[in-house]
Amino acid sequence: MRANTTRNQHFVSQIEQRLNTCTPDNRSGNFRIYSFRIVDREAYQIELENPRGRAIASTLSMLDLFSFDVPGGGQLRMNLETLFQKYEESVAVHTKSLLEKLETGSADIKTELIDLFAAKLLNFIRNPFCIQKTLNTFSGVGFYEPTDTELLDIYRRIVSGNKPHQTHMCRELGISGETYVQWLRLIFVLLIRTLDGQPNLFEGMIKSLFEARDTKAAAFVWTYDRDVCLLSDRSYCQPIPDGAHMAMSFNLCSTAFVDYIFTDAATLLEGRAAPEFVKEALAAWQQRPQASVNVTVTKNDPKMLARYNRRVVEQARERVYCAKKADIVLASPD
């Protein structure tokens, strides 16, 4: 990791926002996206902020959000930006590939599903409006210290480096300086690589999640010909309440979203069969040759689109984004 001049730091990449742009044919590269301020969550009322949209170059970003050492307050700064690039660069490619394969009925989509989940989960982890939930989800990870001396030096700079932006940043986000630094440490520990070619802690967690023998992974992909899917300023929403299942919904592009659900096998069978059957079923489940991901794709379902868009509005912090300025599906059809 080397110092760079990147100060405007996105927590949802420009590449991902372009999948929701309202100016897809712009040849200058100055893409825009419509932003809506949440007026009334309970009534799902949102208000368009600018009829021309907002420039993606400065949307869903904050100045020095991931910077941890700005020597002398100058142009160069140490930040976490380079750790995100691998995941950001693949988002558009994997999204296009996934949707094309689903359209043709191809079942060879596990790579796209897992890599997209990694990129979307990273958006949650690095989202400044999800800091406390991230710390709770990955409790204690930020306190691990690298054993590699060079990485340990960077880790210590995250803790004690010059952060002239920290007081203002914490005031804007409503968090303490200690919480902010703990969050930066957590992101660093999750994403650093200690050995060439070896997965980092973040990728190891995702691999375990998808391949655990006692967990069932499923993805529900919803696509639309014309209707628009909202993008949350929190990067995700939960389709069902916290509980025995882990479930997260993500925007894929302006006309598609995905629900990922991870279910504990024992919980899935609990109360639905005799104990001896459950024991045998779980044993058989864990002996299956390879963990798989159940995928269901549905096209043009207005009820599920309304459900998803309403969840985004309910759970966003202040704003939602999309490729259309009107006719957004929020009311469930009769």
C-alpha cells in the first residue's frame, strides 16, 4: 500500500453506480444517477432532488473516508482504496455475465454468484452508514494484529496516523473517534493478503459461508424488462428480519436485484420432522459431495419488485438512487 492523492473516496464504486445510471449513452464519461431523499418511510414517500440527476463521480462518496495517515495534511495520503480495487473492477463483468447466463439457462454461474456476493458484502462493510452493524457482525476482527512486520507498520499507522479529517467525519457520522479507527482496522485486517495467492480473511469467510456442510445457500434473482430497482445509500437491505437465517438483498443493476439467503440445515428441519429423521437427514446433508447454491430466477414480478423497493426505502439512511425519475414501483399491485 502506497500513499496516493485519492481524496474523494466512494463507498459504492462508480462502476457499480454506472449499472444504475440515467445517462447510459453518455460518451464523455460523466455519468449521472437520480437521487431521491426519503420524505416518509412508512408511506414510502421519496422526493427527487435534481431533475438532471447527480454526477456519479461525487455520489455515494466522502472525502478521506478511508484515509488513515495524511502526513502534514498535504496531497498524499495513506488510505484503503487499493484494497477495494479487485472487487470493484469485477462487478460490471460478473453482473453482465450472470444475467446473460440466466437468460440462456446456463447453470455455470457459481463463480459469478460468489464473486458478486463478495463485492456486495464489501459495500456493506465499508459503508459509513453501517459502521456499528459491521463491527457487530465481525466482532473482534479489528483487534487482530498482522504478524508481518510491514503490514504491522501499516496497521499501527491506521491506529496512530495523522487524520485531520477525523473530528469532522465522526461528527457527520455520529460516531466516536475510537469507533472510526476500529472500523478502519477491521477493513484492513479483513482485506490484507499475507501470502501471495492465498485468500485473505474476507474471502476465506465467504468461502466457508457458501461451502459449509451444515448450511444451505440460495440466491433468488429478479429481473425486469423496464421497471427500475432502487439502490440504497446503505448498499443493501434485509428482505426478512434477523434470526436463524442470514438474508441480504442487493441491487445488481437498474433492472435486477438479488436475494442471498443462508439457512442452517438444522433450523430448516426443526419442528418439521421426527428427531431421528432430522439426525439422519443432517448426516446425509453433510456427506453430500459438494456444497451447492440453489438459484431461482424470476422475470417481471411486480409484487417482489415493490417488496424490494419498499425495503430499500425503509432501511436506507437518507437517500435512494436509480435510473428513472418517475414511475418507480413502490405500491404492491392488487
